[in-house]
Amino acid sequence: MKMMKKVVSVALVGVMMFSIAACGKRYNVVSKKDFTNALEDVADLDEDDWYDYTTYYSHSEHDIDCYDGDFHYEWIQFDSNAHAMDFFEDEFAEDFQDMVDDKDFDGKYSYRITDTEGYILLNGESSSNDFFDDDIYGGIFCKEDVVVIVLCRSTSDRDTSRVDEFLRAIGYPTP
């Protein structure tokens, strides 16, 4: 009987470790070509609807930026992962964490930040003055040297479906 309890305990620990490891969202860095293809094929936008600001941000090499009503699509490539993470943390992660700490968000969110990558997924309403004071749905991602932003200022089913479709097209997790 003791042996059976040990076997079951070890099995349960293994299952828990596997499920904890699986909690992090898995995705690969999206290329500029795949991102712009998704803008065309999924968001039904064309080159006239976005602009490549190239070196708009410090240490950035490309910044494909597109606003379409309540929708925001952006792909920013930096010269290194360190600069991409600095941007992700300074522009988004810190304000997001403040919003959560101040209980200025009503809805669901998930996030993960390491030294080399991170994501923030949102579905709800922010009342933060520093982090999207409105309904917000979508995600902000940093992987390798690229930061991707796909958000809409709405939580209607039609709009969230559009964001989900875009994120799935580029291989990114949905909120």
C-alpha cells in the first residue's frame, strides 16, 4: 500500500510539473513578411493603411504601425533582444503591473515576463490613466528582437473575434 501511495504521489507531482510548465504561452517570433501578410489577408488592409517608420524608436530598425478604427496593429524590430525587452518593459509591462497592483482592471488577463521575453494578454476594461483607459482586448508580445502589439479598444464579440483571428494567423496566443 505504501508503495502504491508513493507511485501515485510521484505521478501527481509529475503531472503538476507538466501542467505548470505548459502554463506559459508558446509562440515563435513573427517575421515582418508574415505580419504584413496577416494585415492584408486577415485584417483586410493594404500597404496604404500602414507605415514603416523604420527607426522611429531608439534602437528600432522597423516599425510597421497601423491603426484601423479601434484596432491597433504594430510590429517593431529592434537591433537586439535587450533593446526590445527594455521597450516592452518601459512602455507596457511597468504600467500594466501598476494597473494590476492598483486594481484598475476589470476582466481577465495573463502575462509572463522573463529576462528575454514576455507577453501581456488582456480582455476587459482598464481605468488606469497610464495603461489604456478603456475597454481593451488583445496582446502585447516581446520575443527575440521583436515587439508585437495587436489590440482593440472593444470587447464586443465581433471585434474580439477579429483580433483572435489575426493573432492565430501569426501564431500568437489569444486572450
